[in-house]
Amino acid sequence: MKTLVIGSGAMAPSLALCLALAGHKTALVARRSAALPQAEAAV
């Protein structure tokens, strides 16, 4: 039981990091796709 707790405890930060990275990447893609029409209009 103790190893299970340690395993989940070690897993939580990396899982949170993965979620944060995924959210950041999604935000970057959304911002880029939102900026694309403006860039095409500028060209």
C-alpha cells in the first residue's frame, strides 16, 4: 500500500506538468491560428 501511495505521489507532479504543458501548447496554437488571418491581411 505504501508503494502505491509513493507511486501516485510521484505521478501527480508529472501529470500536472503534462497537463500544464498541453494547455500551454493549446493556447499557443489557438493564439497562432487567431493571428493567421491578421498576418494574411497584412501581406
